[in-house]
Amino acid sequence: MERVLAVVLVAACVVLTVAFLACLRGIAELRLRLTGRGVDPSAQLIIGRKLPDSLVSLIPDATQDALLLFMSSTCGTCHGLAADLDKFADRQTVAIIAGDSTAELLAMLPPHVNAFDGEQSKAVDADLPMALWPTVVLQRDGFMVAVATGSDADSAADLEVLWEQRVDVPEGMRA
């Protein structure tokens, strides 16, 4: 009887050890994803990085400041943000919408927002995948000037803070 109890105890310890190691691995993967380490460097959102051509080609005038919004059709926060974008009618705004059922989110966007979904969105996602929605990039001349993700990009007030991070450059100094 004692032998059976010992075997059961050892088996339980092995199972608990494997479960514990699996939890540690999951935590490590989550930390890597949140910090951007372990992610393909070409996909990291780093200030000053050149944006992929598949994205720059969608911006009506890439030499001017523009808000680039990355949204998902399944993101409730993105739907709320779309309703607030009418406050940015005087600013160049581009929305890249991921997902299969984008019609509802597209209908919520104000007319001044240049929105792209389908193949164009998939091409951008292949070059610059987003780990979190919404994500907003402030761009100038095809380069990232400022970035906000998740709760830092879920309202018009957050986008206004992001917009204020741009630096005015004298006209003769532009690229």
C-alpha cells in the first residue's frame, strides 16, 4: 500500500511540475509579446522607423502628417473610436481595418477617413503586423513619428495627445 501511495505521489509531483513549467512558459511568451522582444524587428513599432511601402502608398499625401489607425472588425473599442473620428476632419486620417466582417466598422467611419480593408489591409498586415488594436501611428514623410496602442489609443482625446507629439518642421527642412 505504501508503494502505491509513493507512486501516486511521484506521479502527482511530475504532473504539477509540468503544469508549472507550462505556466512559466506562457508568462514568458506574454512578456515577450508585450515588450516587443522576440518579435520580428521589421514589425516593431519604433519611432523613426520607415513605414512599409504597402502602407505609405495608401496615404494620400505622405509628406504631410497623418494619423494611421489600425483597427479590427471584432474590436469593440475600435467601433467606439470610429464614432469619435469626426473630430479629426481637418487632419489626414487613414484607417486599416483587419478582419472578415468590416462593413459595420467601415460604415461608422466619417467620410474624411480613407479606409482600407480586404487585400490592401492584408498586404499592410503582412509587412507590419499589429499585435494589439486599436493601434495608431502618427507618420510624416513615411516615417513613424509617434505610436499609441490599446488603452493609449482608444478615444479622440488619446489621438489628440498623439497628434500633439509631432514636431513642427520648417518648410525648407522637410525631406
